[in-house]
Amino acid sequence: MGTTTTQLAATAFDSFFLQHGEFGGEHFRNHVELVVDTLADVLQDVDRPLEGKTVQDIQQELRGILDLSEEPQALHEVLREIKGPVIKNSLHVSHERSMAHLHCPPVLPGVLAELIIGALNQSMDSWDQSPAATYVEEALSRYWCGRIGFSDRGDGVFTSGGTQSNYMGMLLARDAFCRSKWEHIVQRDGLPESFKKMRVLCSEEAHFSVKKSVSQLGLGEKAVVPVPVLDDHRMDLDEVRRMVEQLEQDGLLPYAVVSTCGTTDYGSIDPLEGLADFCEEKGLWLHVDAAYGAGLLLSEKHNGKLAGIDRADSVTLDFHKWLFQPISCGMFAVKDRKHLRLLSHHADYLNPVEDKEEGIVNLVNKSIQTTRRFDALKVLLTLKVLGTRLLGSMVDRTMEVSSFAAEELGSRDAFWVENPSPELSAVVFQYQPERSLDVSGLNRKIQQKLFHEGTAVIAKTSVRGETYLKFTLLNPRTTEEDVLAVIDEIENTAKQILGGTPH
């Protein structure tokens, strides 16, 4: 009786797993086609980036499908249920007028790679869980280290994105400094007695993850010293020199500088060559946050903007921003692989000593994650299917359109452009009517109205305490005509809010 029950239970599970035989390839294909058909039906009819429904509307539509039952439901029924409330109500990032955040439209090879990644379900911590995937990631890491300009001593590992990569950069900078300054091993002994004196310098417009990382690493937010920026929103190199000198005079211990290659708002690039010279002179760790600007590594026209990145000690790259990969997909790179040893921990079941003796690579040795996705496959498929020249031209195209947007906005009397010569593909501006009123409030209302109508998705940000608007142009399919239409819509919306008549 017990055997029969076990056999029945095992058989009952068959149709829910990938396998060979009766529920093999054809069964899988049929299920995938149901999903593809559902997505294709929605995508075919998308004519705006957002449905524009209220929070209450969306919550109401989701209420029914979030009621879970003990009984199974056919896939086609579930897909029919989520088609409207979930899929249609999502932000359509591939729409040409979705231009708010560093949130890219994914290229098709990356999207399709996600299916393979999910089906294979490799775990990138140990070789025996990812025998081929391990070496794909290793090869891709070497490739991008080469693109950065690192020698054969360079190395890297894929990450969930910029926040994790910046954390790793700050961790290695801290631990390397403690070893060289005091021969103190933080991994073994914890923070040294003088840790309260340690300081990191970064632009006042650096990503918040720098301060967050340093805080999480036990040094506290006060260990991060913000450096003023110039009018072009790039870190002031003279101020870096002055502040480091002052910190040293005060008995403090500056040990690292973070250079941002593409600030979130303006896409500004800090003076890499000058910072590299200074850091080499002072013996400071230079971490480059190129989460946004990494796309320039493939640009034939603009890669000169990253001159000096090869002199960094560590670099953050995000492929899910300007290299058009599905979220999440990032990488952390170091100029000298010896520093990655600071991340290594031993576990007999993951990275046994005999594996190292046999030349087997276990990527857990250089990651702060254990279980980790095979995200390198997305980048591999994209590079193979598109080629680097076409990918680079996509980056160049978004820069062309951002320059056009800045020029067009600057030509209209009602707009002020904060960065009239964008370094990357972000444009920050404000609608400023002639008459005196709450300009910040007006710009907030413009952004909200466009969002709730689904006309265009643009961002808002704060500049000198006032609300500004922002285009982040990551879609190479966005045209000058799209930009003109959105700018016209902003003007018309402003006039409606002010009680005027749109033209």
C-alpha cells in the first residue's frame, strides 16, 4: 500500500518539472508557447509606456488573483488572470517614451537567455553545480577586464548590480588598507582600533550605495567625505587634494576615493586621469563606479570619456543599464586578482582543498554571494548575436538623442537646462513659466500628470532644493520625434495646469 502511494505521488509531480519522456521537450514547448502568446498579445497593442491607473485601481484589480488556493490551476487560466492586472499594468520599459530612470529596454537575446538560465538553473557558487557556466562567466569576466584595460592580472565576478559591486569595492579597499597600514586582517580579527579615523572620499553626487556600503562595513556614514562638484557636476579635483591634506592634518586616515563615471542624475564623469594620478601619488585605493557609464566601453565615438579607468583598483559595471540586459546583471572587476582573496571563505562542501589542487574553479571564492544566477549567459548571447559594433552604436544613438533633447529644451524660452551638454544620455531641466509661482510644485504636477495619463514616463529630481524634470534616454529606438512630442506634451500639460489653453 505504501509503495503504491509513493509511486502515485511521484507520478503526480511529473508534469511540473523539466524532464525527458512523456513530459519532456514537447510538454515544455507547449507551456512556453502559452507564455509567449500571452506576452505577445499584450506587446502587440502597447501604444504608451503605462496604463496610468491609480494605486487603488491596481490594488483592486490584483485582489482576486492574489487569493491563493490549495488546489492547482491550469497555466492558461492563470496567464489569463494575470494578463491584465499584472502584465498590462506593468511599466513598458521598451516603449520609446519610457525615459525616466536607468531602467533599460532589454535586448531580445538577453530576454531569451533568461529562459535558458531559468531552465538550467545553475548555481554559480561551485563548479559541480555549474560545470560549463563557471567557465562562461570566467571568460566573460576576462573579456570585460580587457575592455577596461586591465592586464592579465585583472579579474572579476558577476554581481546583482551596482549596489553590490560598490559594496565589494568598499570592502576590498577597507581590508587592503588595514593589511598594508597595520598588517591587520579584518576578515579574521574584525575592525582595527583606529577604524574611526578611516575616511573615503566621493563626489557629493555619488550613488547613495557608497555611503550605505561604508556604513554597513562598520565605519559609519561619517567615514564618507562628500567632495563638492563643479558647475558641470563633476567632482572638483582641487577640492579632493585640499580635503585629503586637511584630513591628514586632522589626524584622520583617508584610504580610498570613489570616482563616478555617470552620476544618476546628470551622467557626469569625474576627472578619472587626475584622480588616478592623485591616488597613485598618495597610495589611495581608486574605485570607479561605472554602473551607468560602462556602456561607453563599447562606443567607438565616446570611449575616450573613460580614459584612465584602466588605472582604477576596482570598477563597477552594470549590464542592466546601458548595455540593455534584463535585470539583474552586473559585474565587479579588480586590477589585481590578489585582492579577491580577501573575499574567500572555505567550506568543505563548496570549495574543498582538493578542488584547488586539481585546478577546479569555484566562483564562491571571489563573490560575497553563495547561490547565484548564471547571468553571464545573457551577456554572452547578446555579444554573440548583436556583436560589439552594433551594441556600441546603440549607446552612441542614445547620446545623439540626449544631445538633441538638451538643445531643443534650451531653445525654448520656458525651459532651463541644468546640463546643456550632457556627457552621457541624461538631461535635467525645469519648466519655468514667466509669471512667478510655485515652480517646483508645477514641475511635480507635470511629471505626475504625464505618468497617470500614461503619456510619457519621465523622472523628477531635486536641484538646489527645487524640483526638476529628467530624461534618461536608454532606448536606442527613441527618436528625435519622440523627444519633441514629449517636450510638447510637457508644455501643453503645464498650460493646462496653469489654466491656459494648449496649442
